[in-house]
Amino acid sequence: CESRGSTENRAAELATEAGAQVAIKKTHSFSGRPTDWNVDAVCEFITSIPDCSPYAAKFKSEHIDGAALIELDKKDLKEFFDMPLGLAVKICSQLKKLEGKK
């Protein structure tokens, strides 16, 4: 039987581990210029954006690589990917941030 102190310590350890796993996902860095990404890199990028992972398969089936991705705008994402405006904005915003790091 664990004492209360060791139970609290274990809970803190688990919370720290969970936080570290979340931090890893949030701090993933995408190498190279987006125009150089292959289809799999684009899918990984889409998956890294909150709430957008369900759309990664569509990017793959449409053969969207980095060069194609940067040509898409919010309207394209809404129309061709049947994506809500909010998610389209998130994708475009993240892409702009990456392009600004060149």
C-alpha cells in the first residue's frame, strides 16, 4: 500500500511525463522549406495542427506535396477539402509562420 506522499509524487511524475509528451508534439520542427516537402511531410505537418489530423488522409490521396500546399489558400481548403474555415485559417497561419523562418 502506497503512502499518500508517494501517491502524490507518482501523480506528479505522470503529469510531468504527459506534459513532456505534449511538449514534444507541440515543438516538432519541420525541416527545410515547405516547397521541398514530400507528401508524407505535408501529412505530418497537417497532423501536427490541432484538430486537423482527420484531413491528412485527404492531402495524401490528393498527392499534395509542399509545392502544392503553398499554392492552396483558405478558399481551396474549404472547397476541395470540405474543411471548416477555422481549420483552414489555422493551416494557412502555421504555413505562413514556417515560410517566414526562411
